[in-house]
Amino acid sequence: MTNLLLAFSAMLLLAVLVSSLAHRTVLSTAALFLVGGFLLGDGVTGVITLRPGDTLVSELAELALFAVLFTDGMHAGWQDLRSAWRLPGRALGWGLPLTLLVTAVLAHYVVGLGWVQSLLIAAILTPTDPVFAAALVGNDKVPPRLRHLLNVESGVNDGLVLPFVVLFLAIAQGEENLHLGELGAELAGGLAIGVAIPWAAIMLVRTRWFAISPKYEPLNAVAIGLLVLATAQATHGNLFLAAFAAGVTVATVGHRHREAFEEFGELIAELLKLAALLVFGALLSPAFLGDVGWTGWAFAVLALVVARPVAIWVSFLRSGLTAREQAAVMWFGPKGFASVVYGLLVLESGIPAGEKIFHLVGVTITLSILAHSSTDIVVARGFDDEHEVPAWFERTRTRIRRSGAAGKAQDDTSPPSRSEDHSRDRPQ
């Protein structure tokens, strides 16, 4: 535990020191923590010793995913979806199920998984995460409709795919563990908790008996999130669905509370996510990556370069997007942090193919983080018409402009040439 805390503190300081550089180059803080965890893990230096079944791993992953889903839900309020729903609707209504189906077909025919296991790994790998494409979604030169599309899609698909992960996992565990009534009650309980608690808390603020001071406004959403977390754990409601529903409820009925929490909440979620990525990287090792085999690596590559691009291309036919915008949407479907936690849930479930699925998920997420977080700045610059030029080139260009202007001024003030004088004297 001490080594893990020391490693995380050092990596966090390094990430802060290079954060400005990371915004301008292909360097990614997410990739930094993932690679750092890999190098510090058992398979390389052995500084951090962790196993997938350790309590620390599961609890940190669950807490990080809860924070991510809570903050993601705040990007999916009713006003956000109603204001511009057409393009995100295509991505979620057509792109999400098509991506799931294409990925399942690849898992079945490339890796040889059964159809239930193929649908399970497809559901795990379908969610996307805008953090791994931060330079694209955070660049003002990128068209607003494209940034809105990627943000809303990434914020909503984690929660939408969760019931499918739970359902396919229950089926994979066998008929004796498939209790649809209990499964429905768990999902319904999580949804009810996620709606009722934030709504009641925000309604209390609007009464004349309570008022929040500006200093404590960001903590209101934190208190709501912690209460949802504790209640879901106590009542066995689905923790992740409760988190997502709570974020959506706050965004819908408490716009002011969302604005107060937004920056603070994003930092909390980012901190937990980076810690979980360090732990996830430590679980990887050369032996882990080698156990996947060439078919596993082929599946991981195809899941990134075929499944989503094909699904998005079909979904956005005649959508009005430019070719460059559509290409960006097709490529930027980075596998989200939700996939890490869903993969751990499958590993802990004890299903026969659980270890194989976790290996495939681990390899696909690793490739996605390295590929997407290092190309977002390149694609974002394609939308920037005002590329930065070297200082020496700018100075030379200025000198040329000045000399040209001076020459033109001299020509305008000089006396007419001899030929010009004679031409004026000639009879017309």
C-alpha cells in the first residue's frame, strides 16, 4: 500500500508538471499512468504488487467508475439532450447497438468465443470515454456540433450499456444464477435511488428553510453522490445505474448545482480515474500480454479499426456531417474506463471464459488508450486553420511584406519614366 501511494504521488506530480505539454503534443496523462503502472508492476520492476482479485483493486475501480458515471450523467440532462439530440441520437440509437453487434461477431469468429460470451465482451467494449480524446473535444477550433456529439455520446453510453453487461453476465453464469426478478429489482432499485435522492435534496434547497453559502455549493453535489453511493450499497441497488441516474437528475432539475460542481467534480473523477489506471497498468505484465495470442491481438485491433468505424459510417449516412467530421467520429471511440471495471466484474464472477475475456479487454483498452490519446491532438489540428508557424518563418514573412510595401511606395512617388512621358505626348 505504501509503495502504491508513493508511486501514485510521484506519477501525479509528474502529470501536473507536464500537463501543459500534454495539451500541445501527443503526450497523454492517461497513457502516462497506464505505462507507469505497467513498468512499476510485478511483470517489470515489482514496485507495485497487485492481483485482479485484491480488494483494493475492486473497490478503487468501483469508486472510480461511480464518480465517472455520476459526472458523465451531468452531461446528459434533459436540456442538453433536447437542445441538440439529432446527431447524438444517431450515435446512441444506431451506432451503439451496431458497434455491439459487429464487436460480438468479431469475438465469435476471430477469437472463438461462444455467442453469449461474445455479446458480453462486446457490451464491455462498446462504451467510449472523451477523456482519451481530450484535445479534440476541448479544442474550440473543432466544430461545436462534433464536440457536443462526442461529449454526449460518451457521457450517455456508459449508463445505457450497463443493463446489457449485467444481463449477458447473468446468462453466462448459467441458468441457476439467472434470476430475472432479482436482476430487474437491482436495476430498478438503482434507478429509483439515483432519481429520488438528488430530486429530494434539490427540492430541500428550494424551500425557505435552507440556503447554501457560495463556499459550500460545490459540496452539495458531493453530498448527494455520497448519499446515493451509501444507499445503493445498503439496499443492494445497482451502484452504477444509481450513479448515472443521479448525475442526469442533478443536471435536469438542478442546473445551478451542476455548474457549481462541474469543475470540482471533474477533478475528483479525474483523480480517481488516474489512480485506477495506474492500478490497471500494474495488473498488466509481459506474460499477461503474451497470453492473449495472435488471435486476441487481431481481435483488439479489429475492435478499434473496424467495429466502431463501420457502425458509425452506417449510422451517419446522410447526416450532414463533413467527411472530416465523420472520420473523426468514426475513429474516436476510445474504450472508456467503464470497460476496465466491467472487465474486472467479469473476472470476479468466476465464469469459465472470465479470464480470457479480461485478457482481451485489457489488451483492447491498452491499445485504445495509446492510439486514441496520442492522435487526438493531430486530428484536432486538422480543424485549425491557423496553424502555428515557427518564429523565424514569421519574422522572414514580415520582412518580405515590409520590403514589398516599401518598394511599392517608392514606385508610386518616383517620376514617370521616359517612355511614359513620350506616350503621354503622342497624339491619340
